[in-house]
Amino acid sequence: MSETPAPDEKCLESYVYSFRKDIIKDKVALITGGGSGICFTIAEIFMRHGCHTAIAGRNVDRLNKSARTLRETTVCRCLPIQMDVRKPQEVIAGVDTCLKEYGRIDILINGAAGNFLCPLDKMSFNAFRTVLEIDTLGTFNVSKAVYDHYFKAHGGVIINITATLHYKGTALQAHAGSAKAAIEALTKHQALEWGQQGIRVLCVAPGPIDDTEGMRRLGGGIPKEILNSVIPIGRMGTRKEIGEICLFLVTDMAGLITSSTLIADGAAWLSDDNSHRRVEFFNKLMAKM
């Protein structure tokens, strides 16, 4: 099954500020997965509030385009860094590149992730391992490199982007759910061991987020109106909302919050009974291929 290439990212057409425009002025954020999707918008929101960014990923063409778009929309700098989070030497080199450019890192967003729909009984050994390597091992690799090279001496904030897949179990998502569960456990250990060095570590767990490649590829063909109908607030979230949640968490207003997972899904995980529907839609989709 061939995949349609993801469209180039675009910034928000308009933006209304809820926080001061300079609330994180002159801070620096390293954002893995920042070339696309939710993490692109996190970068945009941060930059609109005065933060310089480095966006990291494997696709250098996408990174360059996204960095240019972000720079043109905001007044802040954006450095594209090609990096495979599974490879420690590339991670270390990428962190050093960021520090050489900016001289500091104040915020780390671990957003690099891999996912696809697959029944557990059809999952290959390699497929399961690959998702854990990108999501869980990647989160550890980048966190450790930033800790060793900057946070240990200067403090900082880490936000690990997870999900709600593992709270009740989600059909076709055993690999990603397992990876996110491990990240949430790692977050508690990071917060506990690194707290006295001025480091806060949190998770943000988005639920269904509209206008993302994830929803286009992982929605299982379920119509949007059905997805919205089972979310207590009656709608999916937006990328802007996740970006602003992350913005709040990296400010001094959230100084007491560490080790926690902030679930941002409109209570979708509590009410979602669609696991069997996902399997049905997936099977119908596969039958057409």
C-alpha cells in the first residue's frame, strides 16, 4: 500500500495571543519531529512567543521547508537538524549543532514518533521493535544527550509527547501503545532523578487531533462525525491547542508541575468504545487494496 506524501506544512492563518508575546523570549527549544504535524505547530507557537527553535528529523528536505516557513511567519530563528533519534551519535552531533548555533537549550520536546495500523497477530518482530526504537529509545537518547551536554549544569524543561492508546488498550495500536506507556514510565524516573538539577519532565498526551497526518493515516477510515460523536466535548482537538498547552508547561507558571502526564483529548479515552469499529474499518480498507 503506497502512501501519499505529506503536504508541506503551513503556519496558522491568524493567531490570537492568550499569553504575553514575550513570555519565553530568547529561550531555545529543541523539537524532535518538528518538521511536521503537531510538533511543527508547537514550534510555531513557541516562536510566536519569542523562542528560537531547532527542529530535528530524518527528512532534510521537509525540515528545510518547514524551517523556512516558520522563520517567514515569526521573528525568530529556526535551525533544521537532520537526526535519526535511534542513533546516539547522530543525536549527540545534533545536540552539539544546536548548542553551537544558539549557545543554550532551555526546552526539549521529544516528539519524534513512528506509527501505523496493524493487528497484533499480523505484527512482525521488526515492526514492533522499530516503533519502540523511534518512540521510546529515541526519547531516552535525545533526553540523555541534552542532559549530558547542557541540562545537567543549567536545568531545563522536557516534554515527552505520548498518547492515550495504552490506558485501555487500542485496537491496531499495540506497538505504539507499548512505546508510549514506556515513555510515561521513563518520564517519572527522569523527573525523580533530575529534579534537583532544575529539570522538570512532563508528558503531554494528545487524543484525536484534527488536521494531522496521524489522523489521516491512523483514523482507520472512521468518518470524522463518528469520531466526534464519541468525544465528550463533541470534537477533536487542534494542533494549536496542543502547542499552547506545551507553551504553558514550559513557563514559570507551571513550575510545580513535573513527572505528570497532561491528557489533552476532551476525555475521549474515557468514552471511546470504537476499538471494534477500527478493526472493521481497517479490514474493509485492506479488502479494497
